[in-house]
Amino acid sequence: MEATASTSKARDWSSLPTDMLVLILERMRWSSHPSVALVCRQWRSAVSLSPFYPAWITPLLLNTADVGTANIRYYSPYYDKNFEVDDTLKVPGAKICCSTGRHLKMRADKSWVFDIDLVTGALIEVLRPQYPYALFNFVVSDRDERLFGVEAIFTVEVASSIRNNSGEWEDWKLAENHLDWSRLRASPVTNPVLHNSLLYLLAQDGRLAVYDPCRHDEGFKILDKPNSFGFKCEDSYLLESNQDSLHDQTVFTGSQTTMMKKTKFNWMENKVFLPRFYNWPETVYVDLVVRDGELAFVPKPPYYSDTYLDTSSTNMWSYRLGHEHATEYWGTESADYSIWVDFADD
């Protein structure tokens, strides 16, 4: 009798109507869907009617044809697709500065900084610095608790702003000391990088300057070493790391923000990805949906594709560090305005 009852229960679950299974899936975490699809053919059919692409499995290249007026796209190196959402970056003509998790910092009108939540679309204005002629070439976020604005044109100056308990940003505080531009010319393509609570700035000649927030008024100081990298660094990017090699991690670079992450995909290990495409990727129109803290791209109907397909290839310019030379980028197409974002970093 017990065996019969158990079998009956199993049959009851597997024979649930597909539309009811879809409703159940809508209340489950995104990461549980692949396991549901393995139960039986009926359940896999229900999962196929609730397609989604996880947004957390690798960093994504946020890109847009025009800041503030064109829709936002997220390119996934894993799926080799552009996921376009029906939203913009809201500040026309702004410069994309840096990303931290779901938050993006932009600068407009020399030193007016904006903090946009990429999931909710909420936009917060950071107070303009009180001192005249302020111009931030770089804006860096420390886990969304503190902002650093760096000017690197005629002088190398740094200012900081702290987010208070109400979620608002306090007035900028400018460091008293600054470097003369003739002593250090900052590399224009890469943000300063926070490492062990210190902010490092890469110079065009390969030298490094460091700023300690605990000694704010001292500003940036030039390190004795390295003297240079031995090559031109206009296409060099600074990244934070506690290791001297990749150790099977992946580098996502070529934008103001560079990331080094461990992914679960073997074909991505020890690879470097840069935001250039041999062929422009397919665009999928989606909604960005959060469920139990997990973000996913949900295709807008009609769209039919196997979202569990492992492509193991990409149109993005990439190469395996230490095992092969970087392939030529001639004939590739770059994303107009782009930066790497990581939704797993929340």
C-alpha cells in the first residue's frame, strides 16, 4: 500500500498541467529551473515555456549606441548575445565612469556625478564639488560606500564623498596636496584601482601613484617602483588582484572598469576578453527581472531558443593568456559606449 501511495503521489506531481507547472516555476529561484527540467519530459516542457538567461554567471558588457537616449544592452560572453532592455542611462551625453554590482556611476558637465541603479532605474545625483573649476577625469566607487573623484589634466587631485545612512552622498572633500601634471601624466583609458584600501593610478609611462584615504590631505604620491613597464601603455589597463597570475580566472578588460573573475566554464579559464566583435552579436529583447536576489534576462515574446545551450564560443575578441598570442583585432567592431558590470558582485 505504501509503495502504491508513493507511486500515486509521484504520478500526481509529474502529471500536473503544464500551465500550473509554469505558475510554480514563477515562484522558484532562477537557479532551481535547470534541476526542475531534469525531472521529466513534462517538467522540461514547462521550463521551456519560462525561458530566461541568468545575468550572474559572468560579467556582462553594458553597452549602448548613445548614452541617455538609446536603450541599454548587456553582452554575455557566455551566450554570445546582446540582451537589450527597454531603458536608457537617463543622462544624455554623460560619461560612463565605473560600475559596482548593479550600480553605475556617470559624470556630466565636468563634475556632476550620477549614481544609477541598473535594476530599478533609480537615479541619484551626487552633490557638485564646492571648489571652482572642478573636473573629474575618473570616478571610482568603493563598494558603493565611498566615491573618489580624480582630476588628472593640469594637476593630479583627488576628492572623496561618503554615502550617509540615508543613502545620500555627502559633500566632496578635496585633498590639500596635489601632484603637478609634469611629474605624472595619467593613462586616460583605465580607472584608478582600489587595492587593500589604497587607490592606485596608472601613469602613461607605466609608473604608479598611490592615494591613502586614511591620509586624505596628502593626496597622491608617486611610488619609487615600477619606473616603467618598458612599453607604451596607452592600451594598458589596471586591475585589482591578490595573485601574480590568473590561476584559471578570466580577465574582462578594455573598459574603464577591468575585472578578474573565476567562472565555472573551462573554456573561459585564463582568457582575456576585450570589447570588440568579429561579428555583431544577436540581439534579444528582454526584461531584467530579480527573483529572490537573482537577476535574469527574460525574453519578450515571441522568442524561441534553448537557453541551456552551452555555446563554448564567442564573437568577442579574446585570447588565452600564456598559451597563445592575442589574435588580430583588424576587422572587429567595437561597442560605442561600454563598461563591464558584474551582477554577481552584489
